[in-house]
Amino acid sequence: SCWWCVKSEMENKEQQKEEDKLPGIWEYKIGVVIGEGAFGKVLYGKHKLTGKDIAVKVIDRFSCRKYPFLVGALRREQALLRQLGDCRYIVKLLSSFIDDEGVYMVLECCMGGTLKDAVRRQFHEADSSSSGTDTTVSEEEWSIRIAHYSHQILKGLFAIHSNGYIHADLFPSNVLLTEQGEVRLADFGSSLPIDGNGVIGAWRMTTTDYTSPELLKARVLKSPFARGFDVRSAIAQRMIAVDVWSLGCLLWECLRGVSPFQAGSDALAVDQIMEYAGLTTMNSRKQWLISKGASSDFNNESWHAVILDFLHPNPEQRFCGGEENYTLPQSDAGNESTMIEVVQELHCRLLKYPIWNEACLDAAHVNLRPSRGPEWWLRQENSPQMRDGAIDKWDILMD
């Protein structure tokens, strides 16, 4: 019996050695919570061997069993992040793995926080006694910063759309900033194929007050298509228009301090979006937006022109590029264009606004670095003790 005990112990050690070669949470020390969502959380961490800062997205296996659609969303997010690994404006996926307790995605850690953090500092902390120093910048400098950030967001969206997907949940909390103030788009769990597959009911996975009216009404694919034109191109245009609407909402929040359709509940937000979508003139829509109040009285006609185009109720009209009544031509049905050609043409239209003139952006020497670290980093500095992923895995999942 002693021989069997020794043999069993040796086999267990060999199995442990094999497991230790595989990626796992045991490779990391884990710190504070960076953010939490409906189905998981993101934690700050460090790689034990290299000391590299990382962010770990964790979803426990119970949630995956309870909500089966989560598994598909996680697989889609991981696959898309791998496809987009060469794009500097997309958060990097460093590793991913599963075990008996959870599903993990190890991501690049963006020490500049989120665009939401930057907006909050600019508009909501000027009179805060808890802020040791004034973290706001002048209106002119803030406008230039937003021009830079949004230009980078568009480059990130171009990469996503060129790979056959839309983000579908673009809002300031999903736009990360590096320590140098460079954009990283994150959270692709709601992403959708550009061919419209899975779009019905997709609004349930999005942030309501940033969701386009046609996605809420499930009419992305139902509206009539012009006769004699390539339906694939038309669908691609309408799918990309979903992200353009969200970008319009994001720009309004960045410049006015509050989301244009912010409400006390999702149902009220939907009511506001539908009320706005029912307005028939650009001027009436502009007055509606302004009447909703804001943390800032920022009033720049160049920005208003962009935002009102992006928030056009008709998805085809979101690509007018500053030209009134412009309708993007589509390929003949008999000569079907490739998706990449459609994406390129749509993005060329989006970048025609003067605020994104690259020469002007390069000439504007503005410091894009966030004025201070994110709130979670202050918590981490105040509680520097980190848990060992090899020992405290259950505590990490359950906290």
C-alpha cells in the first residue's frame, strides 16, 4: 500500500507540473475591482514573473450556466480581440483561460481610466471639495482633446467594421485611456456581425440611452431597401450606423457633460429616444437636445453639425459628411462590392468634417494625458496588499 501511495503522490505532482504550464489565474496577483457589469467584473492585477500591470475580466461559471448567451458573447469577444490585435486603438487581449470556477480574460491595463472618468472630472468636480486640485481644462483645450479622442475612436471603429463587426455598445465607460491619453476601445461582449446576423433583440445587451432607435425597434433589417441595389451593402451601412448613433451620443456627453437621452430608467430612456426620433427637422432636434439641460453651456456649431448628423433618426443620413440630403450610393446588385469597400467609403464620409482635419489635429499641441489616475488606482494605492491568484482564487471570484 505504501508503494501505491508514493506512486499516487508522484502522479499528482506530475499532473500539477502539467497544469502549471498552462495559463491560469495562478500566474497573477490580484488587486482592487476596476469595474463591474451585469455579468462579471474587471480586476486590477500584476503578472508575478514580469510585474506587468494587467486587467482581468472575470465571469463566474454559475453566471455562464444561468445565462447561456454569455458563453457565445465571451467567445465572440475573445475572437474579435484576437483579430484586432494589431490595432493600437483596441484594448489588447493578453491571455484567456477557464477553470472549474470561472472564465478569465487578461487584458491590457489602461492607467488613464475611462473617457467617462475624464468627463466627470471636467464637468462634475470643479466645485468638489474632495478634489485636491482643479482637474478641469479650458473649454478650447477640452474641445481639442475630444477631437483627438473621437478621431482615435473612429480609427478603432474602422478596424472593427473592417473585420466584419460593429461594437454595438459604444459609450464613455467602454472607451479606455492610457497613461499618455491614447484611446483603447473595450468591452466587445455586445458586438454584432456586420451582415446583421443576431441583430434582433440585440438591444438587450446594449446601454439603453446610447442605443439607436432602429435597433430598439428591431427595424435595422426591416426597412425597405432601394430596388436594384446591393442588399449586403445596405445592411452594412445600417449596421455601422448603429455605432455612429452611439458616437453621436458620446460626443454630446463629452461636450455637454450629460448623455442626451439620460433618464431615470431604461423605459424612460427609450421614450426619450423615440420622442427625439419622431422630430422631422434638424432644428427641432437641435432645440430638443439643448432643452434637456447639461452640465455645460458649450455651444459650438461645428460640433453641433457633427452630432446632429450622427443622431439623425434615418440611419442612411448619418453619413452625409456635412452635405445636406446626401445619400451614400450603393453598389449595383449585379456587381456586388466587398464589405471592406463599403466600410472604407462610409468612414471616408464620417471623417470629412473639419474638426477631424489631421493637419489641424497635429498642429494643436494639447496635452492628452489624464489630469490624474482613475479612482480605482487611488483605492489600490491605499490598500497595496494584493491577493495571490494561486491561493485566493475563490475569494477573488466571490468578492
